[in-house]
Amino acid sequence: MFKVKIFTLYPEFFPGPFDKGIYGKALEKKIWELKAVNIRNYAEDKHKTVDDKPYGGGSGMVMRADVIANSLDNNLEPNQKIYYLSPRGKLLDQEIVKNISKEKYLNILCGHFEGIDQRVLDKRNIEEISIGDYVISGGENASYIILDSVLRLIPGVLGNEQSTFDESFENGLLEYPQYTKPQIWQKNKVPEVLLSGDHAKIKHWRLTQSEAITRDRRPDLWHKRNKKN
Ligand code: SAH
């Protein structure tokens, strides 16, 4: 079973969208499980304070190292890996997603306010991950993105294992265009080759399309792929 723990100030955000559809079914089948840990329960003063003003001044509040460490240490084995969602982190991509999906655990720490006291980030086995070059108000929505991208790669979740096979990024390329019924829509026809039944030809057409789209829209991916091959 793939075990997910989310450390958050908003445990009520979970399971959120993940007890529905394919993920809900997989949850019932015990292919994965999710535990949301309320960081606030690990604050030790009577007001349950989780944050305070930054040393050195500046706006906003910072989450306290002691409270975060308490919440982690009481719920994880020593030295278990934790991903802290942060705009300073390594940019999430399909390769990171794939690697996480091969693990047995996924522990996610959601920040709020201005973020988290650096000392706990340094002193626990924490890797920072970013979902993109923009700032959102808390780690919870970012954790949805990681969860969604990872869970669909866990064996048994999607049902049809094949369906992640030729997707975007899988071979360093973006996906080719897809078509379904009706065959003619507002006078627009589906590309002839897709109706030919010639699998080799279709495969070749799709690859050519993928390459053109990637070259055009994402020169960064295109160069990366060409360097590898
Ligand atoms: N002051 C911080 C931003 C804090 S935003 C800075 O400038 O770097 C509050 C929280 O939202 C963060 O602690 C983080 O958990 C989450 N967050 C914001 N943007 C994110 C992003 N691009 N990727 C992942 N998490 C993000």
C-alpha cells in the first residue's frame, strides 16, 4: 500500500477530491491511504500558536520550527523523507513524479504565511519541491497536484496501465493530437491516416506530430531530448 501523509494546518482539505472517482476507488481497495496530520495539534502553548513574526523584521508570519518538528517526529520514522512544497524548490516534473510513485511513502509538508523556519528544513530529511514559478497561499493546493500526478502512476489505480504509456513527457515529447467521434464535426474531418487502419503509418504520423508540437511549443524539452538521444 502506498502511504501518504500530509502535514497541514487545514486537515479538512483532505481527502478533498481524492475520495472520488478512480482515486476514491483505489482508496477503498486499499491501494493507497491518506492521513492528514494537523500541525496545530503539536503546538505546545495554550493558544496553539504555530507561527510568529520573522526575526530581522519584514511582513507576514513564519511557521515555527519546534511545532513543525514535533508534528513530523511524532508521525514519521526517524529520517523518513519529506517533501516541503515551496516556490524555492526543484520544479516538479514527470521524472520526479515517476520517482515518487516508485516509493512506498509520500510525506508532504504544506507551508503557509511566509513559509517555514529554515532550521527545521535544514535539520530534517526535507526536499523542497515547487509546482511552478508563481506563488500560491498555501501548500495544500500544491499537494493536490503532486498527489494527482503521483497516484495515477501507482499500479492498479488507473485500471488501464497502458493509458499513461504514450502521454506527454513519457518519451520527452508532448502528446500528439487526439480525435474521436463524430468523424466529421462542423465540416472538419478527422485526419485521414487515423482511419486507415495502418498501425505503422498511424504510429509514424503521431510521432511526427509529437515532435513538431514539442519543437514548436517547448524548445526546452526538444533540446533536452535531442541531447539525450
Ligand atoms: N514567502 C514565500 C512564499 C510563501 S507562500 C516565498 O516567497 O518563497 C505560502 C506557502 O504556499 C509556502 O510555504 C508553500 O508551502 C506554498 N507555495 C506557494 N507557492 C508555491 C509553489 N509555487 N509551489 C509549491 N508550494 C507553494
